[in-house]
Amino acid sequence: MPIVRNLGRAASQLLQSSGCGCGVSLVPVRAIGVSPRQVASDASFHSVTFSESDHPRVLITGGLGQLGVGLAKLLRKRFGKNNVILSDIRKPADNVFYSGPFIFADILDYKNLREIVVNNRITWLFHYSALLSAVGEANVPLARAVNITGLHNVLDIAAEHNLRLFVPSTIGAFGPTSPRDPTPDLCIQRPRTIYGVSKVHAELMGEYYHYRYGLDFRCLRYPGIISADSQPGGGTTDYAVQIFHDAIKSGKFKCYLRPDTRLPMMYIDDCLKATLEVMEAPAEALTMRTYNINAMSFTPEDLAQEVQKYVPELQVTYNVDQVRQAIADSWPMNFDDSNARRDWGWKHDYDLPELVTTMFSYLGSDSRIAQAN
């Protein structure tokens, strides 16, 4: 498979990588006879159940992106350092490498990924390997390989080894014909980006594997995620991270979306909290496999005005990128996440003022911010 190997190497430059049991009875994939993955008859596996351990054994794929490192930190604090393995195809920074177990894992290499799951007795898998919206449009074949072929590998392995699988989805899973304000969990989805198409595919395949094979598949549709400890990575909502860095470094920010472009957003701590909460939720509490989650919705102009309370001299200009603007105009303006709040008690902590205050508390050592404070 030289093409797949080449795609895997190319992905290293673009990949973005944000103690309870499952009572579902699972029919092994190899016994069903319709899986593309067939297991040798003499294969021998040791599958750890939750009764054998106080905590899950966790693997995070695509772990060096915006969410993976923060999720690993949260899970290690909860389940123990050695129970959470971070993985990616890129070289980690020293602080990440020495913070806990790290392993090379290419989600396009099915055999290698399966060996990791078996050898490390994985029970929970968080699948974060994906190319984001703008990056995916620049390289559709690579996005198709990583976001769809990689997902198929993960689904087959998770079903075979009875894993609890989390795959994030996105506001990009909706399209211009979806209701935008608010957008419910269940409605028409016709996205116009390969990223969005691949996420709809992931939602439907995960739900299919749940009902067909008993896979414990769980999924959240994330809004735009904002964090202080990662750089923008090619997403349409990344302006909401870039503005803080530019405000501190230069006092000038050039936004690639119109000032009135309203999108749902969330601070990373809320995102990670929601991810852990839905994974720990009792299976019987979940009425669906994929949930919207939301915290706030704002425009670039709203955010700029809040940032200017800390950096009054911040100069904001708008140089609209037609590709990203078209993507944003096809996405929800506001998420209806009432099902998540009802079923498993989702509740966010950060609104826009708290978000901006927190971002500057991490990034704001600059003198102009000290003066503003």
C-alpha cells in the first residue's frame, strides 16, 4: 500500500490533532463474517475487563493536536499517569514526552494500531486524528484518507476488542440547509467541506456499529474550541485563538471572517470536561450516540470588544478569506444542546467574559495588559 504509506508520512505535517464499565454485549467482528478485518484462527488475545482494573486503559490518537495533550493531562490526573497513552505520528515536545506514556501510532497502519491496543490492554480509545476544515480543503485526498480510512481502522479495532470509543464531531458536520439558530441534534446535515462530510460519516458509522455490533460509541459535536496553550491549526474558528496572540505581540489583529459572523464557541476546559463526562455517563442515560454541546456564541466583533477591555489600543481589521467565510456561513450560529444537559447533566463554566479573562491570565504578561489591569 505505497499510496497509504505516503499519505501517512504527509499527514505528519498537517494532522491536527480536544473506572466505569460497559455492560453492552458485543459480538466479535471476526464472528460476524462481514468485517473487512479477519483474525487468524490461532490468534491469542488477553482482553482486560473493567472488573480486572479500577481504571480504564486509555489510548489517545492524534494526541499532539489542540485537544489531545490537555485531555491526557486530565485523564492522567483522574486515572493515573501510566493508564493513559498519548500517540501521534509526530515527534512530541520534551515536556509532553516526559509527562507520561507516549507512543508512535499511525491510524492508517491497521496492524500497528491493533498491536498497540492488544499489547497495552486498551479499554478506552479517544480518536482525535483528523485534518481540520481549511487544511482539509487544501488537501482533499489526504483528508479523505486520514478522516475516513483512519476512522474505519479505529472502528474495526474498537469493535473487535470491545473498546469504549470516543470520536469528536464538529459544527462543520452541518451545512447551509441545516437550521442555524439554533441547530438541534437531529436535523438535515449536508456539509460542503471534506472535514464536515467525514464527520457526518463518523457519526453515522459509529451509530451503525453501535446497533450492529454493540460498540460503545460516543460522540460530541464540538463548537469552536479556544485554548491558550496551542497555536491555531487551520480551522475556520481559529481566529478566536489568534486574536489573543496578536493582541499581545503586536496590538494588531487581522480577521479573516466578517465582523458579524456568529459561531458557537467553547473554552477548552469546558470541552475536556464534557468529553470526560460523556465517557463516564452510564450507558442507560444516553438516548443518542452523538450530542451537541455548547457554551457561548459570539462574533469576531463581540470578541474584539471584550479583548479591547484588556488591550484598549488593539487595532482590528477585516480581510475576509472567501473560503473560510463560505465555510462559516454554512455552519450553525448557535447549538441546541438541551439533550446533553438533560441526559448526562452537561453544564458549561465559561461564558465570553470568563473566557477572555482566562486567556489573558495565561498569555498576558505583556506590559500593555499589565497597564490595562
